[in-house]
Amino acid sequence: MDSPDGELSILILDDPQIARLNHQYRNRQGPTNVLAFPMQEGDFSDINPDLIGDVVISIETTAKEAEQMKMSIEKRFNFLLVHGILHLFGYDHEKSEEAAVKMDQKTEELIKLITIED
């Protein structure tokens, strides 16, 4: 993804905390599973070109989704982390169906790279 020296922060929150961020930055009510805040665009993008951005994950929502999907919380967390990182690199599944498919394909490709088979 062309950022070998890039750095990002990962913040793990509970549902009330991520709900506040979701409302403040996306004007949406309630918790969400993951938020991404890219730092390579916007007013402060020139401060540190290696700073990719922040990925914020709700551990409560992650656990609920993992249970609903009948998968481990680790697997769901890894998916959301990769999903959030892709947002930092400009992927956006909300633009169009084609963009969603492209993002899903890239997510699966990266998940395979980081998954250790038993």
C-alpha cells in the first residue's frame, strides 16, 4: 500500500465513547464499529508525511458483531482494523457499489496476508 514507514494509531473504545465521536465527526447517532481519521489529507497533512492517521474501534460493538457472525472477536477485530486502515488510504465503500466491492476485495486480500492458519 506504499507506506512502509507510515505510522498510525489504534484506539480501542467502548460504545458510549465511539458514539460521541460518531456524532461529533460524522453527525450520526449511536455507536459504530470503526472510525478512521486520515492524516494525509486536509489542513494538517504536511505536518508529518509518515503519519497515516487514526483507527478507532469499539470493542463492545466488535464483540457483539463477532457473536452475531459466529466468529472469534479476534477475527472480527482484525477485519475492522484492516477496514479502517483502508479508509485511511482513501477506500470508501459508501461511494458506490463498485467501490464497496473493491474495498471488500482489498480487505480480504490483506486479511489473508496477516492470518496465520492453525
